[in-house]
Amino acid sequence: MLTANQLKIFLEMHHGMITIQQALGIGINYKALNRLVFNRKLERVNQSVYIDPLIFKDAFVLAQLRFPKGIFCCKTALYLYDMLQKAPDKLEMTFPHNYNAEKLASFHIHAYRQVNALYTLGINSVKTSSGNLVYAYNIERTLCDIIRPPHIAQVELVAYSVQKYIKQRNNNIKLLMYYAKVLHVQEKIRTFMEAML
């Protein structure tokens, strides 16, 4: 059986997170995991992941682990792409159309639902400031999302984001215009692009 100190070292090496498989692999059984949760040494995030709340500080990964079908979108995605100076007050995530979002409000998550064909459009892996990978819509999809209902961001935010996007070396205007067409915001995107050029 692992000592409390060995578990602490393991958690520190793994950014405060441990899976059931890892726990079993280092000699912590289900009963011991439940005891650690009961004694508030660990917090159960989902069916197979536990965290030490004193070590684990990445709110984005925590939200992704709790709600694996959620894709970060809108202002949250802009923040992840370093196109927003301040983290949004609430995380924004998009879920499949039929997803039950009852628990989301208690975790400060603003949920959007999307039909499956659009839900999967433009999903990308992006690193958080802690270096962890989460799912967010790519920047082209995000720029389209922030100007279409129900998201519609402030004009200044959209202008700032589009301007920053244009200055990036790896921008993909062709992909942006494709998403704009699919999401029915082609004229709005074109207007913002022309104003920035």
C-alpha cells in the first residue's frame, strides 16, 4: 500500500490528477480511493479521474473532465487562443443538441447546444496556460460563432479578435470564409475583414 507521502509525490508529478488505472497500478484500490474522497484528500471528477484540489488548478481541464462532450467556444475559446486579455467570468462550452445540461450551471459553465453536423465542425486541441490539452473550436469557427446568435459579442471584441487574427502568420482566410458560409455569417465576417484590411 502506498504511503500518504508517496501519493502526494505522485500527485505533484502528475499535476494533481490521478486516474483509476494509475491508482490501481500504484497499489491504491477502490476502497482506499473512496476513503481518500471521504476524507477530502481527493475529489472525484468523473467515473475514472480524481484530483487533489490543493494541487490541481486548471479550471479548463477540470471542466473538460467533468463534461467530456463539451467543446470550449466563444470568449472561452478566444481566451485559450490568447485573443482575449482577461479570462471570462463563466466558461462557455458547446454540447450536442440532445445533451442534458442540468448540472452545468452549478459549475459556472454557460452551455450552448448545437445540432450534430455543426457540433463537430472545427473541433481542435488547444493548450491551456498550464500546458494541458483541451478541446475548443478552432479560431476560424470561433470568429464565426461570436457574431452569430445566440452568442453575438460586443463589436469592439469582434473587431479586436479579427484584427489579431489577420496579423497571425498561420491564419487561414479560406477556412474562415468556408465556416462563415456554413454558419450563415458570410456577410458579417466579410464586413469585419474589409474594415481591418
